[in-house]
Amino acid sequence: MRSICVLTGALGVLLLFAVSANAQVTRMLGLDVSAHQGDVSQETWNNFASAENRDFVFIRASRGGTTGEDHRAGGYPAGDEFFNLSQRYDDSYFVQNITRATAAGMFAGSYHRSRADVIATTTGTGGVANNGTDEANHMLQMAGAWMRPGYLAPVLDFENGNGVRTDAELTQFALDFGNRIYETMGIRPAIYFNGTYAQNVLAGGTTAQRNQLAQQASLSPGLATSPTFPTLWSARWPAGPGEPYLGDVQNENPKDTYSNIYGPWDDYGVQHPWSFWQYSSGGRLQSFNNGSQDIDFNIANGGIEFLKDKLVPAVWMNNTSGDWATLANWNSGQAPTEPVVATGQLARVGPLTLPTPRLPGAAGSGVASGEHDTVILERASANVTVTHSTGTTNIRKLYVREALNITGGNLTINYVPSLDSTPISAQFSAAVTLGGEAQLSVHTLQVDASRTFTVDGGSMTFNTINLMPGNVPGKILLIDDVNVAPLANATGTIANGAGSGTSGRFELGGANRELNVANGGADVDLSISVPVTNGGLTKAGAGTLALSGDNTYAGDTIVKAGALRLTGANLANAADLYLTTGSWLDLTFAAGAPDVIDSLFVDGVPQQAGVWGAVGSGAQFTSPLITGTGTLQVTSFMAPLAGDFDGNGTVESADLTAWQNGYGMPNGASAANGDGDADGDVDGSDFLVWQRNLGATTLAATAASVPEPEAAVLMLVAAISLLGNKCRVFCE
């Protein structure tokens, strides 16, 4: 940009916490270019990125409105100087510049130089003034193809018109421009201006106009309720026009040398609301014409994650429900519109290379690839449901304002919270369901108050899920079993988010639900510190599950594999506990009053009533399957199940084998040998006990473990034929 104005940009995502002092984060360096820099080779672009450590660039696409011509600057031959109508100018290097910049690995975006100084009385206009909507249409004609995920938000370079129009008129010009971009593309642009336009123009708009320009919405990032320009690019050259700046831009701010530099963006409690700072118009780089030519220097108000927050988000384009895998549903999947070739404009330099339509999170590499996408599911005028049913999707962040059903495929949200960006990777502000064979991976997920994350099967890999408190708190609702794995071998945590009100809930949906917890590298693989409610719990998988909330679920607890750690005496007094050899129960609450339960079973075998604890605890009864300092008070003893000769809690075919092996044993036989009637021997009457109780169970056994009637008959026939002569004792 060539002008004493300076772009101010603050991408409309001041996110969930503002970062104004980034002493711990290295700010990203950038440039802005136009035809003034001439033909910049691919080699030079590569050097900008690798040798000069420049991570981003804004590139001029257009100037003025959609009609007329302006031949007074920017590459036209000397002497060919005229202008008319809206004084249109198309930057002939734009397509080449943005293509080469992204190929070099720089995040790139477009900007439009406004001409709000062109009014009805301007020579050659034919009595028609420029307006913000028409100028936005011009930018859309030339740069609309790049207003999509993978590119920085488009920018209004606002630096003409002061003294020609009133402050309110100029402010409305900017609003009309930004609203037209949103209306057409579904995204919010950035704005660039200097101190004059910040304080003397935009700050002079009406209160309503200032709020529309810059007041952040309570739900951020958002689109429908976002300010028109959520991103501020501020032009402030402490060393003066055309001079290099040698100050400490890693720690300084535009406001340090001019207090009113932020204009209306300074009204809402953020100390330094700028996103980008153009700090010099006289920068020199050895990679650019051997350091002999000026180029504009910029810096971002944060590191690489902050910079990625300023990329165009992936947005749903329809007011109808649909599948994630349909290109037409997304702004990233739209066919790009070729820039127009307008009358009297300079010929485009270089080939026409357009972005390739793709899905959010589609596989790829480079700065414009799907792995950098922030997805915002939001339709202001409709309630839609998005279904992720297939494929592998790897996005950066996810904000859900519409219903989302994850029924299949693999959805990965790869952002890890950093100091210069948000503390969460995903936010569920609407109903979300995970089910089937679908897999969801996310570092930090926030489920808002009054919202439910329903789990109907599938698999989850995560670091943290925060359930936000409130009058109606956020909750996870299990309506089927689920597989859970810790992310990067760290403890996966389901916790109550910060705030007041009733705690979040982990609800079991009124039935016994199985949590299959994988074993990672941490001592605890899944920690649930919110109350577990309404149902029963089965712990499966080799990992460790720790429950530390004020649990109120009244159903049975089954530990099939791995470990269940209880930090409080919260098992239901009237419920049963089932332990399996190879698993263990870790009672980490303090010794003293035991946790009262009804019955205790080990491998399906009922255990004696009394106080149970770890080996060496001094409890009345001990078990190697119990560890920790706490104890259990078992209040009732259930007699062994007749015919359950192997003691696994179910009368099944394996028990017939036990009877067969023990058949004929004289006095002294036990149930383990096949003595079903407790008369001390194993004979035909014990077989009849097994036959009568076939299929009975003391456990909530799976259907697969209880033989169907047809299968039972077949087993009887097989047993009789196998017994041979033994069978005659009771069959004849």
C-alpha cells in the first residue's frame, strides 16, 4: 500500500480471550504489495518466506468502483493519463502475486483500495458518486475467487474521502462495503486505516455505526452477529513515511506513539485490538531488488496460531440440511469465479491460476490446505443439520451453532490451545451427536450450558471436554457404549467449565453403559470430575478410568478390564459391584467410613457380606482386585447360582463341560466339580440342575453369552452323545 494511511486489521475473532501482550509469543512478520513492486519472481517470493522470515502478505486486487478507468498510476504508459466514472483500477499483478506467495508458503489475502473521494461533483463521474456496495462488487469481481478458506480475510483499504464526505457518510461507505462482502460470500472482511481515519473519520460516525463497525459479539467467533470489520489492520509508521523502523515491534504497539490509532475499536475494553500493524512504508529486504526498493512491513499481533485465526473460515452456504461431503454446501467448495477483464484495464500478468474447490479439512499440504480450516456452522435465517457420514476430515477448529450429526468417518480437530489464540479447539453451541462407527478427535472441547453432546456409539479421542455450568448445564449423554482414548498419551479429562451455576453432567441415559478406555502413557487415561448420573457403568478396556465427581448414578458398576479409580465413596448403596480377574478397583478415598454397596461379585461369584479392602488393609475381607486406602461395605450376600459350575455368573455350555469332567465323583465333590444339588457327589441329578437353570445369570450378560433355545437343545444332544455309557445312568 502506498500512502500515509495505515491498515488496521483485527480479524473478527477476538475469540474467547483477548491477547494484547504477547511477550511469550513471537509475532509473525509480513508484507503488503501491489503493482508498485512490479514483477516479483517466484524465487523472490520463496526468499521472502525462507530467508526473510515473512509469514504473510496482503496483495492489492483492485481500486475504485466497477465502472470507468484510472490510467494515472500503476503501470500505464507515461502520457496515457486519464480517469473517468468510478475510476476503476485492476491490479494486473494480483493473480500472479497471490499464486506465487501461497506457493512459497506465505499466508496471503487480498485488499481493495477504496475511492470514497469520488463523489457526484468529481470531474468525469457523470454526476454519480462511488459507494461502498459498488466498490465491494469490484473487489468481488477481481478477488472473489480467493475469499475462501486457505486465504486471509479480504481487506478494505480505507484512506480516501476525508474532507469530501462527512464522517457519518464515510463510515456508512465502509459499512456498505463490508456488508456487501458478507451478503455475497458469507464472511466478514478486515479494514485498514491510519490515525487520521481512525480518530477523525470513523470515530466521528454515530454510536450505532461505531458499534456496527467494531463491537464484538458475545458469541465469538461468529458471522451473523459479528461486527462488520472484526479484524483491524492499523497503519502507524513511527519513523515516518518511507523510512525504515528500527524499534522493537515484537513488544511495541501502534498506540505507543499515537493514542487514538484504533478509533472505534478502542471502545470495547481491549487494550490493543489490532490484528495487523503496518509499521513501516520504507522497509528494505536483501531478497527484494538487493535491498534497493521500499516495501511495506507488517506484523501480526501474535504467533502462527493467531495468524491462522485470521484466515477465511469454512462456512455452510445453504439454508438446508445436508452432508459434510457435498462440495456445494461449503464456501470452500464453490467453483471460483474468474476475474473479469474490464475495458481499458492493463492485461493480467502471468497465467490465470484459480483455487481448487475442496471440502473443509480435505487432505492436502501447504498454507491453503484444509488442515488450517476453522469451520463455523452458522446460518442466521435457518435451522439446519449437518451430517458427517464418511471420509477423513482434518480441520483446525470447529464452532457449532447448528445441529451436527457425526455418524461415520473420522473428524479430527487438530488445534492445540496456545497463548496467542483460543483456549479451546471446538465449541458446541448446538446439539451434536456422535454415533455408529464415527471417530472424533479433539484436544479441548467446550459444550455450552443448555447444550447436550449425545454419544450414540463411536470413538472419541480427546484431552479435555469442558461442560459449562448454568441453570441448565452442558452435558454428555450416553445412549450407547463408547470407546475413549487419551490424546497424545495424556489424561483425557471431562470437567466442569469455569462459571457459576449447576455443574455439567455425564449422563448414562437410564441404562448400563460401557466405557471402553484405551491405555495410554499416563497414570489415569480418562478422568471424569463432573457427576455421573442416571444409569449404570461398565468399565472396559485396558486403561484407567477415574471418577471424582459427586456421582449419583444408581445402577450397577462393572469392571471388566483395566482399572476403575474412585476418589470418593459415591457408589449407590442399593447397587452391585462386579469385578473381573485382570481388572482392579482403586479406592483412593481416605480410610474411614466405607463405600456402601449391595453385593460384590468377583468373576460372577458372589462374595461374603462385610467390609472389603486391599490386601494388607486390615479389612475383614481382602482381594487382590482392590487397591487403595478406601474400603467397601458389602451389605448382602447372594448365594451361588445353581448349575454355574465355573462361577462366572452364567449357566452356560462351559458348565456342562465341568459337570461332564466331574461326573461320577463320589462324596467330597463341590460345585466347581459339577455338584449342582450340593449332595457331595456328581451324578445325573446335577445335570438336571444345570438343565433347569440353563441361561440364568447373576450378571447383565450379553445376548451372546446366553444360549438361544435351539442352541441349548443342540448342546444337550451333543452332551448325551459325548457321554456315551455315562448317559445310561440317568437317560434310560
